[in-house]
Amino acid sequence: MIWLVIGAMFVMLAFSRLTGFEEALRESLRFELRVTHQYEERRSLQRPIAAFAVALVGVLGLVLAYRTAQRLKGPANLAAITAVASAIAMVGLVCLRLISLSPVDKLLYGPLKLNWIADIGLSTIVLVAAALHVRLGRRELRSRSRLRPH
């Protein structure tokens, strides 16, 4: 089940990128701040929202990783927990891009392009974790079938 949720999340993120939904939402939020004359004071709004988003993603990550660890047994467990943590980190990255706090933006979009590194890196980690999960799951099935009397 967890793999379906992660897969659906990545499909939604890809769709969001392809359609420009994320950028449109960010522009809509900026427009709303301008209309309400809060754009100049936006950092005072963005800081607590960014802190809350980071804390929420952290807590959510810990809870989901713990629940995943409780449900799954065997060596594939670590791969699933890694995928869950990476998917949650991706949600955190999207939240930080939407909040668009200047110091964070400098890190994400600056010379190191941490946004790209995080985006591609987290996606790759989930892909590798999924492949490892499948491989370990098949190995576990083979070892179980050898243990059964025929």
C-alpha cells in the first residue's frame, strides 16, 4: 500500500510540474499578498509558516517511518522506510518552494542549485529503494519456498 501512495504522490508532483501548477500557486499566493498590501511584510508571515512546515514534515516523517517499520518485516523494511522518508522530504521541499522565503530561496536556487539536487536526489533514492525492495522481496520469497517441504 505504501508504494502505491508514494507512486501516486510522485505522479501528482510530475503532473504539477508539467502543468505549471506549483508555479501558478506560488504566483497566486504572491498576488494575494500584494492585493492585501502584505507583500512588503511577507517575510514576517513566511518565517513562521516555513518553520511550521519544516516541523510538520519532520514529525510526519518520523510517525510514518515508525508506522512503516512496525508494519513491514524482513530486510525490505529499510528500503520502504527510506522511500517513505524521501517522499516526505520531497513534500517538504515543495512546501519550501511554495512558501518562497528569501533566505531559503537563496539556498534552493543559488549557485549550488540545491533545489535540483534535492529534487533529483530524493526521486532517485525512492527509485533505488523501490528496486531494492522488489529485489529483497523476491529473495525472501525464494528462501521461503526452499524452506517449505514439497
